[in-house]
Amino acid sequence: MPITPVKNYRRPALLFNAHLETIWSSLLRRPSMPAYRRERINTQDDDFLDLDWVRHGRDRLVVISHGLEGDSRRAYVTGMANAFGAEGWDVLAWNFRGCSGEINAQPRFTHNGSTDDLHAVVQHAAESDRYRTIALVGFSMGGNLNLVYLGSEPDRVPEQVKAAVVFSVPCDLAAASDRLAEPSNRIYMKRFLRLMGKKIVEQSVRWSGSTSGP
């Protein structure tokens, strides 16, 4: 896909490559934790989703979707939540299945082609009749979910959804997978596999009754 450079962006001098930009933000950035209030909603397949709200009584809401193996407490999510809160928005940061601290009830996880959970979250917010405007913000896989949702299923998107912004989106999944598998990116691959593997083992034990991993 074509890449349009942003001519007025200059990375900080000390973060002179992509690895430093990624790792510094993940490990050292510490935004203040929003005053989340958790709500659990049920899905149509008898599972659950945990939603973390910051309500200021506004009629504008931002729905924030985290990335693969992230959650609502990651720095990039909390930083965005704080930024929108400061501008007078209510905030809903939702957690993908298995990412809120409790393994999900069904033997499936959120993935790039599954927008049912995102729709359930957005619809739940829209049906509250509190919001005139809803904006979607997504990072990495969460951004991809937003684009798939808006692009392939526009007829079921609530009319309150007026805008979307996404960051670091793996639009070409095959190319993104190949890039992640490169030796220079092994640290990220190992992290994803470690986090995902733990959940797969938990699900395997739950559904097979086994005491050992797959």
C-alpha cells in the first residue's frame, strides 16, 4: 500500500530508530491512570467483555481499542484517555477477550477479522442515549478492527459514530506477519507468543480437562 510521509514530524533526537521509539513508550512512559469504572457486558455467544469507563457527563464519547495482547491500562491507551478527557469527552476503553485479567468464557479470542465484539461495545454505548457523537480510536490490531468495521459493515454502525482515528495499523496482515518474523523483531515476536501461549494453555486446560499444556 502507498505510504504518504508526514513532512512536519521529527522524532526526538534520543529516539533515533523504531525500536527505541517502541520500547521507550512501552516501558518508560507513565501517564496517570484514569479513574476507570468497570462494566461487564455479555456477548451473544455467552461470553463477556470488560469495559472501562471515565464519565464526565458529556455528550461526546471516545471508544478506545487497544492492540494485540494489550489492555485498557497500557500507557498508549491511558494517555489517549487522559487527552480526550481533558478535552471534554467521556471515555470507554474496552478490553478484548481474555485481556482484562480474566480468561474469556468461550474458546476464542479477538482477531483482526472479528468485529462482533467492537460492534457490541459501540452499540451498547449508542443505546445508552447519552451520546450525540462517538469517535473510535484504535491502535495496531484495534485500529484494524475499526477500519474493517467501518469499511465492511457501514449499515450497522450506529449513526452517532462520526469519526475514527487509527495508529500503527497492520492493514496487510501477511506482510506484517513476515516483518514481525524477521530476526531484528524477534523480541516482539517472543513477547506476543509468550502472552498468547499462556492464554491458549489456560483455554486448553479448561476445555479439555487436561492438566498439561497443548
